[in-house]
Amino acid sequence: MTSNVALVPAAAPVEALQHFSRKLGFETDCWDVHDALSRAVNDFVLLDVRSPTLYAGGHVPGALNLPHGKITARKMAEWPEGTLFVTYCAGPHCNGADKGALRLAQLGLPVKLMIGGVTGWLDEGFVLATGEAVGDLTPRQAAE
């Protein structure tokens, strides 16, 4: 008797290598983001693409609030060319991070999605910050 797991054969190792290598180019996880933030490695900009109200209720410390519907060429032109953006939203039940990542990619910007979002962050045991965003931050203000 064959299980549902083995019912469809696994991809060939060379195909799996390509698939998982490419997947990591699109995604990062909560642990890696937390590790970078805790070590003050600032080689990406973390964007919480939810509403300001949800952001105020709890967000990843260091994340900027930029709802996906407000990602525009004008706003993103304030950031240095080549800036890597990482988007997140509420969690796996929410596609806001995908919508934000899509908008950034349409603008020709490097982007990854933080899988798990707020739900994943909390599942890892990490804490959220609370409070409202401080308006529309420019890259210079965000670095201060």
C-alpha cells in the first residue's frame, strides 16, 4: 500500500536543487530576520504592509509601516538603488505581503517575503513592538 506522501513521486534531485535554490531567492523567515535585526545587520528594509491600525497594535521591531496599496514609484525612489526590501503581513492566512512584494517587483526593486508574518514571528517566541508609525519616513529618517 502506498501513502499519499509517496503517491506522487518526488522530483529528481537536480530539479529539487533548482526549486529550493530559487525558492530561497523569494523568501526569508522570521528567525533570519530576527537574527539580522538583533545583530544590527541593516542590509534590508523590513516593510509591514498592513494597515496603520494593525501595525500600531503589534509589529516586528524595526519594521516600517507601508501598506501595500501605498507602495508607489515616487515613494520607493527615496531609497538607494539596490535596496533589498522584505515584506510581511499578518501571517500565512494573509496575502498582503505577496501584494507588497508584487508591487515592489513591478517597480524593479529587489524583494523577499518574510514567511509566517506576525503569526510566524510570535510562533518563534519573538516579541512585537507597539505604537503608531512615525509618518512617512524617508530612508534617512528611518536610519536614525
